[in-house]
Amino acid sequence: MVLIEVDGPGDEAAFESAADVAVTWAHRNGSEAGTTDVLANALKTLRMPAGDYYAWVACESLTAKALRAQLIAAHGANPKWMRAAGYWRRGAVAVHDNFND
């Protein structure tokens, strides 16, 4: 399961995988990256796998922290089976935050 934020449908990229993968695109529609809740809203609609699963979150730092909390609280994710990282933060340079237990 892959959830990707892009500006709009024209920014979606086709890719192939040998895995059984479902891709969900979240469109911010002209808003600046890292300023919307489109990923959190899209995550609310996803049906997560039953049982334990590994989750990897990589995005703007505050969004990564919020999505990690959402995965744990609303989707039953095991914090030990996830990696959440902010690879950039609005208004800052050279940021790499990790939000893991």
C-alpha cells in the first residue's frame, strides 16, 4: 500500500512493481507542499492490513509526526513496526527528523 502526495493528477508517475501494490494519490491542488492535510485525510480512507504490518512514513517533518500518530491511534499500527521521518521542514534547511520509539 502506497500513499503519495502530489500537486495534481498531472504529477502522478506511473511505476511498475512485482509486488501486489495499491497506490493512492493525494492531490494538494496548488497548495504548497507540506501545508495541507491531504495525506492525513487520504490515510483516513485507507483500509489497513489485518494484524501487524510495517509502515514507513517519509515527508515534511510535522506531517510525518502527525501521520505516525494517526497510524498508531486510528489504524492500530505497532510503533515498533514503523519508521517515520521528516526529510524536510518548512522554513528550515538540512533537516532530518526521526519520530520513532
